[in-house]
Amino acid sequence: MLRRTQLFGRKTRVTFALPADHPSGTVSVVGDFNNWQPGLHEMRRRRNGTRTVSVILPPGTHRFRYLATGGLWFDDDSADHIDHHSSVMRL
């Protein structure tokens, strides 16, 4: 799930959220905003039963995917668009 919060100026805080136990193991958000580097935006478990990480992004179109333990890549159903490359969000 994506949650967007408009900040002062033109930037947006995007919070990526997943259930704490699905998929199991470590999950990172990997995208054009972090040069597709796993581990830079690793999701953290929260008390409410979710895993989240927030990233501050400029306006525009951003591509991303999730990468879980074992090399499992998957997309976000709440993205603005999903194509054969990645999830897409427009800010």
C-alpha cells in the first residue's frame, strides 16, 4: 500500500506499507529513486502489524518494485500503474 503526504514545497513523502509477515523475511523498496539498490530502503516491522519505509520524492513519475528475501520481486497493487517492468507512481 502507498500513502502519500504532501510536504512543504513540491516534495512528497511516500510511505510504502506491507503486512508484517507476507512475504516472510527482509523486504526492500527498490526503484529509480535509489538507483535500484536493494537494502537502501529496507522495510521495518511496526507494532501495528505492518512493515513500512518512507521516502521523500520530487514530483514526477517514479518506478519501483519490492525485493524480498530469496530474490522474490513483486509489484504494489496500489500503484498508479503496473507494467511488465515495474510499479509506477505519479507525484
